[in-house]
Amino acid sequence: MYPADVAGIRARIVSLDTGVRVRLLEYGAAGGEPVLQIHGWGACVYTYRFAAEALERAGRRVLAFDLRGHGLSDKPIARGAYTTSALVRDVHSLLDTLRVERADVIGHSLGGAIALHLALAQSHRIRRLVLAAPVGLTGVPLRTIARMIAPRFTDHFARHLTPKWLIGFLVRGAYGDPLRVADRTIDEYWAPSQVPEYFRAVRALVEEFDWHPLPAGELARIACPTLVILGTADRLIRDAESAARLIPRSIVFSLEGAGHLGIEECPTEFNRALVEFLAPGVSS
């Protein structure tokens, strides 16, 4: 499991005052300007492998962690463990634990919604915000389908519901061009799904997290410079550009032909836009 075969990445488990332990990966020099990366639903730190390496080369201190319920982080089973506020509190606690006063924050998909709520609750902690195919700008049509195929009773035999072929189907569906998906990528997304309580956690997120788009008035309150990166072939996040432009200091960048996982499907284009936006000297 990533980053087992990659040199120079520091991995550890961090205990938060919210009562959960999360897996944290750190790239780059400890004295670099921090960048926090928040992944999406059902994913883990692997999603950010290309972006993290690009930011490390740019001299940044990169912090990537597995959300509760994902990867090698804790997977609580209590009702209410996967609400929006619970996940946002984890991010607050992680920054406090690492003694990071202010950081650039990148959120992909579900992580984009978490980043938006973080920006609303603690705007002073975010220097610049990057939203990649984010939940929170537009409706998510697949939520209803997920509820239909994974009702609560499936928790009792959940581990049998995540075979590798299913993960492969979902990952390929999240790319604009399914032929770009490598076998290694399917293996890396499938491996965390075999950890006990993973399925229960991601199903609970479907029920408990607030997947609705933020009202226009809330988007207008986002004070930090914001880069929104959208894939033109994203089947999940559609027609989000108009909402993105409601953020006062926003820039919208389109990844041509990229799907929901454009962050890894088109890494060259994504990382060029990312590093340029987060470069020293850019207005904050």
C-alpha cells in the first residue's frame, strides 16, 4: 500500500483530540510553507501522489492524511461519526496538533466540501484554497444511487461487497478516459477497502454528511483566493462553474477531457495550475 515503495515520505499515525487517529504523510522540508491535502469519498492519500510530489519539488511542506473511515485511519462506528462537522473538526484538530497556524488547503471531491466548510468556520487558517472537482458547489446525482445499492443492512456482509472488480469499475468510471487507469491504481484503491469497517464508514458518509451545495450567500463569504479545477468529462460534478464564480476571489480552471479524478488522470496540467497558483508572491 502506498507509500511503502516510495522513498522520502514520512508516514505516522497522529492522535487527534476528536478521539480518532489518522494516518499522516509528510513530504518535503519541515520548514517549508505547509499545504494540507484532503481527499475524497472512498479514497485515501494515494489520490494526491502526483500533486504532493509536485509541491514537494516546489519547496513546500506537504501534509496528506486519510480521513476518518478511510485508508489506515480509525473507522468509528457510532451514529453521527461521519457528519460534516465531525470531519471538519478532525481537520481543525490536525492543524492544531501539528502546530500549523495557517496553510494552503487543497480539497478533492468530498474533501472540497470539507475545505469549504473549514474556510467558512476558520478563514484565518487558510491562506489559499484549491478545490478539485469539489462537492459543495452543485448537487451530487450519484448520492441517491449509492443509497439504493448500499442500504444499512449491507453492513452485516460489507467486506464481501468490495471485490476488486467493483473498485476497478468505480475508478474507471471516475476517469474521463478509462484506458488511462493503471492496474496499480486499482490495487491501491482496492487495498483500503479490505480494512474492517471501511464499507460501513463510507456508507455512513453517504447518509450523514451534508452533500448539498452551499447557498450563494455562503460561497460569497469565502474570503481567501480560491482556485477551482473542474474536469470537462466529470460525470459526478457537473455545471459547477457558475457556483464557483460566486466565490469572490476565485479562478476557474478547466481540465479538458478529465473526469472526476482529473487530479491524477491529468497530473501534468493539474500540477502546473496548482503550483502556479500556490507559488510564493501570489496574492494571499
